Amino acid sequence: MTLWQGRFAADADGMADEVARLTVSIGFDKELASDDIAASLAHVRGLGKAGILTDEEVAALLDAVERVGMELASGSFVFSLSDEDVHTAVERRATELAGELGAKLHTGRSRNDQVATDLRLWCRRSLLQVAADVVALQDVLLRRAREAGDAYLPGYTHLQRAQPVLLAHHLLAHGWALARDVDRLIATVERLDVSPLGAGALAGSSLPLDPDFVAEELGFSARFENSLDAVSDRDFVAEALFDLALLGVHLSRMGEEIVLWSSEEWGFCALDDAYATGSSMLPQKKNPDVAELARGKSGRLIGHLTGMLATLKALPLAYNRDLQEDKEPLFDAVAQVRAILPALAGLYGTVEWDHDRMQAAADGPASAAVDLAEMLVGDGMPFRRAHALVAGLVRDSLARHVPLSELVQAHPDLGDAAARLLEPGVAVTRRTTPGAAGPAAVAAQVERFVRRLDVDRSRITLHGAETVQPGSAGASPDR
């Protein structure tokens, strides 16, 4: 039995098996079950407010829908072969419980505005959960940055050693990138916080429904402005997938770094046994699988985004069944990111840094070359001339196998003071501008990062508090 059987001949054989296999979505859209219950409860209250249902009917339908919600939450709900999707399943079971009154549940709504509402509720909650997971990873990076103290390592450009930077500065670079991810996730939540319920199939309803009422019941900040747009809009899905894909790219970069740093060639860190794996053949191996999976899953997340954009690119208004393809990539993207984040947090929280190895790699004299040039600039020499002078000394040092410090000390424009800049640990202390990699600047940066985390935690909590939890939308009328 389908929700639209009346349109077809009574003696028809029903939906072909091939069509059912293609169109049935209950296998994945039951993820929306709690959200469908929340939306259905709000809709029933809206029907009561509009006078379409009596108070007694509202009470009975609410009771039936709430019982369905409890069955779904407990795992005792029994899906039927006729349940094409989660909406069909909920309505079917509510009708079994409420009898003929259950046939009134779908009054004034379509699965088009129903699924759009459910998906927005799911996104709002899930993206805030992802944002909270990101902040938890940022907390780990902050803790490790504080623990790092004055440890330093080479900073790289083009994967070539460039200048020494404090380890704390390097870790917080990831933290600030993740802060932008949190900001994007919250901004997407704010934009999707619009209720489509009441848009119907595409054009609204002739019944005296109040979309503002049900929007408020569900904790949405507004209701739709255009019914066609309300049922066809999946911008929020594309935005969410972009946010998750870019977050995945940032996590991939963190993973790639650990893969490099934990290799014997680099030796900057050693992984905790709980966050590494071994080889089925090679007894000596300790593999950075968590980091590699963080790197590898970014491709999956990017694929979900591009697939969704390709699905949307040529759809006419309003609802089209193509939009069934929005859920699986979205659900999977959230699931993958929420699997990566705690694993990577655990890895970064337990990894052991080899400060000596890092600092030895950063202490090459050439890493302070720019300090020599800037010293000359301070004495009045044009930067391009200073750059060329120091570059020539570096070239001579490499070609003649003479220590750079000797050439610097002997040069008439440089001398002993300049040579002291090449001593281990000196160059990193000279990065003094705001946001730079030196001790004073990093100490100030840590304070700003702490404040940013506090603000973002408050934003997540605020949006979460404003969100009506699935299955508890609004207050039940007196009964």
C-alpha cells in the first residue's frame, strides 16, 4: 500500500519490483526518524490551531505519534515491506495505533515539505555536533601547544626548510584553520534555520495553516518565504558538504604531517601504540593508519560534494525525485568526519615529540639567513641588496664547504654580531611581530586562541539550546 495508490487503477499489480528497488529509501532515510516524529508532532499541533482537528483528535494523534517515536527510539519499531520511506513508516504505524484518525495526519502537508523539514532538523543538530567535535580537537592542540614550551622545529615552504618556528605556533596554525571550519558550520546552521513545513507539495495549501506556528514549535528562527523554493532548496546540503569537505582537507593536512613526521627519515615524533597499527607481515612496523585514513577520507568527502552539485545543477523547480540523492552523501560525510575527529584528537593528544630532533633540524645556519638580511636592512642597506649579499654567502658556503658563520664573521658588512644570529635557538626568538612564530607573539596568540574557543563553545551551546530536540517539539496542549 502506497500513500498515492488512489491515482492508479484498482486492478493494477502495484509497483514493479524493479521500481521499488530503485525508489525505496527506507534503508537510509530512517536516519531521519526522530526528526520526522518532531515535525509530525508540530504539524498535528498546527492542525489543531487551525481548527482542522478537534482538541480530542489532536490529543489522540499526538499520543499515537509519540508512541511511534518511543518505539523507534527503543528499537522495537517493526518496519513493514510496504514502508517506502521513513515518512510512510511513521504514518502507517500512527494509523495502526490511532485507527481512522491516523488518515488525518498528512492533512495539509506533502512528503516534499516533510522531508525538507526533517533534513533541516537533522542538519542543524548534526552540524552542531561536528562543530563541538572540532572544538574538542582544538582543545587538544591548545594543550599540546602549551606543553611544547620553547621547543621549536623548522618551518617549511615548498617542503624545504625555511625558518625555525615554535612547535606551539605550528600546532596553533592547525587550530586557527579549524576555527574557520567551526565558523562555517555555525554559519551554515544559521542559514538553514528556516522551516519549509507548510509549503506543501510546491504551492502551499488552501487550508488555514500557520507555517509561522509550526516553525516556532520546531525551534526554527523563521519560516519559508516562497513555497517553490522551500521544497526544492538543497543549498544547505551543498553548503554542509562543502564545510565538511574543507574540514576534511584540513584534517588531511594534519594527517599528512604526522605521516611525514613519524617516519624514520624525519623522526620528529613517535605514535602512541593505541593510535597506530602494525603489519601482518613485517614485525618491525608501526604504521600511522589513523593519520592516513584522515588523509584518505578527504577524497571521499570531496566526492560527496561534487556529486551533490552535479545532481543539483540542472533541476527545474520544484521538487524532483533526484533530491532523494541528497541524504546518503550527507549522512556519510557527517559520519566519516565524526569518526576522524576523535581519532585524530587521540593521536595528537598522545603523540610523543622528539624536541631534540626537531631543534637539530631547525638549527642549520641557513635557516637564519633572513635575519642576516634584516640586520643589514636595519643598518640602512636596501633589502634587495641585503638579500643578494646573504644569498651569495650561502652559495659560497655550500660550494666551498666553509661554515656560513665563518663567512659571515669575516664579511665587513656583518661580523661578530651577525654571526651570533646563526647560533642555535637564536633565530626563533627574533620573530616578534603580532601573529609571528616567536615566544612573545605566540604567548599572546595562545591567549587569543583561548578566547576564540570560549566564544565558539558559547555559540555552539546557544544554537543547541535554541534547537528543539527531536521528539519533543513544543508543548503538548492540555488534554
